[in-house]
Amino acid sequence: MPPPRSAGHGLSVHPFRALTYASAEPDHLAKVSSPAYDLVTAEGRARLAATDPHNVVRLILPGATDHRSGGDAGGCDAASADRAAATLRRWRAEGVLVEDSDPAMWVYLMRGLDGAATVGWLAALDLPDDGSPAVLPHEDVYPPAVEGRRLLLAATGTDLEPIVLAHDPSPDVADVTDTALAARADLRVGDGDGVVHELRRVTDPVTLHRLQRGLAEVAAVVADGHHRFAAAKACAGRRPGRVLALLTPMGPHGLRVRAIHRVVPGLDLHEAGRRAARGFAVTAAEVPVPGRGDSWSPGAGRFLVTDGRSALLLAEPTAEVLARVPADRPEAWRSLDVVLAHHGLITGCWDRADDPESVLVAHDVGEALASAVEHAGVALLLHPSSTADVAAVARAGARMPRKSTLFVPKPRTGLVFRPH
């Protein structure tokens, strides 16, 4: 039977012939897989590459520089993209990677140490037309990083990592998911964060048709992979294109949102507090304890600034600072803490340019504190947005500042690829 097509407002997905590692042993998958490319530091890349000669980091980050500073086009230039493509061809020829004979979609289960389960489906997603409400980004992108991902995609002809979508709830999708999870896992691996990843290959046409029908009735927000999404659209050009996507539900068994903190290099804490006092009430505070990044935050409308040794709490923004937030944007966007941080504090009180060289990002409190010390600057710790905030901003047609949200848990890179 033909796959259902959305009416322009829903998701159009398809099975695909996956490329996977020939050995599916959990110990082997742990050695060859990796976190998503934008979570891997230069030191982390070197460690992963040394773990196994076939670690996927050699494909997703073929250059060894620290891509997270924004200085090397998202970890890839034309030469390194060609090197990744040659590596991919060699691994396929040597039988390190093998391609499935039958198209499938994959149900993906992630379970953390707390027992919380997140489920989704890996599928080939039709790229929506510009202006379509089917898939809505919620963050700005950094053009050099998009170009780096585009070069890699064009050279390899393969989706090496999925984008991640959070879609509207669907009882039909939930029913299909529950049924599919009853089967034995085809791939299983644990990661360094204690998350167990299980994937089940689903080829039954009736099951896939039910899943396609359910997803054709819902829209989604891009939770992770804005740069890969933009790169896929750039590669497709005017031709219809597809991209590998992990589709997760909003609400129960969906993703959770954490804040991504900021680090401003070369800014002394005393000077940061003096300048911030022009627009905030500034008081002394305790330095947070690393390792509490999953739950710690200064609270809505409040920022904590620290150099790793001392800390200041910023609260009660003045009308002058609030006025720096553009008034012509949707209210859902204007009310975000991360927007106030960028417009009122970073570019306002601190007079810093908002670019990846001037403002670094950190994915937890420990990383933020260490980065502040390393760069002789300050860490700006933020309150996380909610999934409702993210959806409201996206549906209002607005974009949050780059790297505003950290959706967790993250799928493991290297388990399933989609060759074009």
C-alpha cells in the first residue's frame, strides 16, 4: 500500500535501508559510537579516536580542531569532508559497515539511571517546504557550522547523525510504539552518562503504514540538529529531499530540556558585576557544586555569574535593561530568560558581541566552571526553558538564540546511518 502523505501540516516519513556496524556486540558498539558531534571537545575527539580505529568520530569530526568555538566551520572543511568520505568508502569496502537488504524504521528506546524512558522512531523524513508548519526550528544557527555540515553531507552522501524532532502527541503512534517495543532489541549499548540505548528494526508493512498514518497527522519542533537540518535543506536545493530523523513525542516518554550555559572569556568577575549593576540587583552568592547541573538553576528571571571561585546573583532587571529586548518580537520569545541574558546582559551591560568567538557555550555547570577558569572569564548560568516555551516560540515563527536548549537524553551517534 502507498505511504500516507501529509496534507502539508504533518510529518511525512519513510523506511530506509540502514547502514550499521557489522558487529552489533554491545562492547563493540560502545567503542565505535560517540556523542553527537557538537558535544565532543577536541580532547574528547582524540580520546574517542584512540578507543577504536573505526570510531564514528573519524566520520562526524574528520578535523581535529575544537569546533565548538565556531572557528572551523562546525568541525569540517572541504578537505576533511573528503577525508571522511574516503574513510566511509573504505569501511564499507572492508565490511566494517554493512547495509540492510530491506527498508525499515527503527524504534529507539533510551533509559536513564533514574529509570525514565524516552522513545522515538528513526525514519527518513521528507524535508518540508520553506514556510511549512510541519517542522519548525526554534533556534538560530551559525552559518559556518551549517556550511561545515553541508560539506560533510555532500561528500559522504550519508546521514551520519539524525536530527531530533519533538512531535505533537499521537495515540496511534503511541500504540504502534508499545507494540514494537515488545520485540527483542537488535542493537543495545550503554553510554558514559548511564543511558542505555536500545534499537529495534521494524520492517512489517502494516506496522509501518500505521506509524506513517499517525505521524502524518502531527507537526513537530526541531529539538536537536538545527545545523544538520539547515545543511540537509541546502543540499536538497530545489529538489525534494529527505533527512534521517529521530521522532519523539512531546509529553510522557519524550525529551527533557536543560539549559545551555554561557562563558564570556577575558571578563573579570568584579568588572562583570560592576557593569551588570547598571541594570540588575547584584548580590554575592555561593559557587554551585559541579555535578548538580541536571537540576540546579538560579531560577526564572535570575542569573548567576561566577569565575569558578566566587559568584554573583543578578536579579530584578531594570526597565532600561528590559527595554533592550526587541519589542517587535512575539511575547513567547520576549519572555525567555536566554533572550534577556543575550540582549540585556551580554550585549547590553557587558558590551560583548554575540558570536561563537566572544561567547562560548557549556552543557552543564561543571563544564561552565572549568571553561570560565580556563578562559580567565566568567560563566553565566541560566534557567532552562520548558518544552512548552520552545514549542510556543517555534509556532510564533521566532527563533531562540543559538544553543539555547539542551534536549536530553541524546541519541548515540554511530548506531544507524542513512546512505542516500
